[in-house]
Amino acid sequence: MPSEMVRVIYTKYDGSAHRDYPARRLAEDDLGIWVGVNRGTPSVYHGRPSVEQIPFVLLIPHYAWWTGMFNPPPRTSEVYCDITTPARWEGDTVHIVDLDLDAVRRRETGVVELRDEDEFEEHRKVFGYPDELVGHAQAAARHLIVALGDGTEPFATRYRKHLSEVTQ
């Protein structure tokens, strides 16, 4: 039986630390595993100690080239998706490689944007991203830009139930 707590570890492609935090397992469904992070949770961000100021929910898909972070106000991004390698589980620890590209839906305007294409191109050269990885990352970005804009689940309403569990 899985534990209630999950450790989420994001690295960059070269293995360098990106994000690392504990999260509470909220649910598992056909989309993946939903975890919640409460305000005040100690974390590591870009290799530096930090504390989460705003709670959030993370969807870790069963097999996809992205993760989805769902945020309450006052965060300006309602949904923030990192383009990543598929999650790799070791017990109650999930390892995810961040591939720089991000698909974001803004809260106030509903505008969907693809971010950090310049960082992706730079790291593609510096880290030597294989062509297959580049193809998967670009396909995931295209999928998310459409899904975030047209109300495809889990980006429409499904996440709200889980978000309420960390904002109460």
C-alpha cells in the first residue's frame, strides 16, 4: 500500500537539482496521481532551500511528457504545466526530468502561453537532447497549448476538488 506522503524530485536533464518537496497523496485516477502541497511546506527550488507560500496540487500523469500544477489565487497562473520526461517512481519517490518548456494558462485572462522556448533550445544544445526526446517534448507542448485552451480535462474542472483539499 502506498504511503500518504510522496517525495517529488525534479532535476534538469544533466542531473542538476531543480525542485524537491514532500507532497500528500490525494487521489489516483485514470489521469494519474494527484498530490497536494500545503502552504509552509519546506522545499528546494533551483537547488536552494525554500518554503511554499501558496498551496498547489500536482497531477503526475501515469505516462505523459508533462506534469500539471494547479494553483489558487493569488498565483497568476491558474495552471502551470512543465514539459518533462514521463515520471519514474521508486517507492514513494517520483523522479521527473524538467525539459524547460512550460505551458501556462493565466488566471485573469485565460490566455495560454508556451514559455521558455529559448531555454529549451539552449539546453537542447548544451545537454545534447536526443531527437526523440525533442520530438516528445514538442508534441507535449502542442497538446497542452490546445488542451489548456479548449477545456479538455483535467484542465477544466476536475482539478478543483483536489485543490480545495489543500486550500481549506
